[in-house]
Amino acid sequence: HSEAGMTASARNFSQAELDKFDELAQRWWDPDGPQKALHALNPARLGYVADRTPLRDAAVLDVGCGGGLLSEALARAGARVTAIDLAPNLLKVARLHGLESGIKVDYRELPVEALAEEMLAEGRPASFDAITCMEMLEHVPEPGSVIRACATLLKPGGRLFLSTLNRTPAAFALAIVGAEYVARLLPKGTHQYRDFIKPSELAKWLREAGLELEDVSGLMYEPWRNSARVIARTDINYLAYARKPG
């Protein structure tokens, strides 16, 4: 790790969250495994990104990449992808899958704040055309810190794509009670309601980081079809994208 990676900003993570995802690592790429819903969400997410920014030859950073589902999809669409996460076993799974698939992604184990500091120190902070950060903000202690680091790493005119869960009774009912307890789609304890994020809170963090919110759209998962689509309603899962001025 670089010196930068060891500063206070590098501690914006929860070890319990990382351990939870590490336990899932072996079955991450199994479309019928514990991450079944993630496999269904992936094409909808990729479509949301691809419709709003050109991916061919773009420099893209995938923050909280997990086992590399979206990272590989972005690379397959022609992007040059750097992908970061803090769960070592998941990164191992991502790298192994990349060897099998032949899709090239640069996987690194470090927090986005440390990457921002490292690239600032090297004199090349604004390096990415687009950054994706999907289903991660609700798992970190300080989401605003992640967004600030992303803003530093984006080129002027670059775009940040986010997805998270809204803090509403509907999201509680569906994401926690429905998915975790009734349908057993997700391991118990995957989501904590208090960590869900309202679009107004997300908009505030984006504004404070100097980014302009361009869109908020809902993301609907249909377990009976095991597929997902982008919709207008944002009361459960939602996607958002913001632009760095310039």
C-alpha cells in the first residue's frame, strides 16, 4: 500500500460488512447463488450507465466492485476498467473469473479515499471519465467521504453513477423483510435499515462534493422473472447520476 493509503481517510469501512461479503465470495458468480438478485440487476445497471456516458475507450473506475460483475460488463462494453474493493476474497474471485473470461480489469485492494490521495500525490487526480459505485454507500460509515473522493477522481465533465436503497417503509418491507427473511434471497443481516439513504441526502453529499445531480431513477427487481428494470418510482432501490462541472 502507498503511504497515502494509510492515512485516516482510509478507515471509512466496516470490518463486519467486509467479512459478510467475503463469506459470499465463492458463490458470487453463481447466477442461482446468494447473489442471484445482483446478477439480475447487473444488465439494468449497465444499461443505465451506457445510456448516459460513452463506454468505448473510456477510463472507468468501479468502486466497491465486489466479485467483478459490473466491472467485467463495463470492460466488455469497451471501457478500460480499474476496480477497487476492500474484501480480499472477493477480489480473488474477481481476478480468477477474469482469467476464465479473458476480460481484462485492473483489480486493486484499497479504499477510494486512498486512491484519490495516491493519484493526487502523483499529480493526476482527475483521471476517470466515469465512476460507478453500486450498492456500496449503504455499507460504509461515511458515504459523503466516498462521494468526495469520487469527485476528486473524475475528469471535468465526468460522470458518477450510484445505486443504493431508499430509507422508506417500502424499502424496509421489501429489501429487509421480503428479501432477507421471507424469500431468503439474501443472507440475513445484508442490509441495515438505518444505513439506507434518502435521495435528498445523496443530493446534499453530491452538492457538497461539487457535483451536479442529473437524474434519479428507480430500479425494480422482479424475483418472479429474476430480472430488473429502470422505472420512475424511487421508493426502494434507486440509481442516480451526477456530473462534475467543466
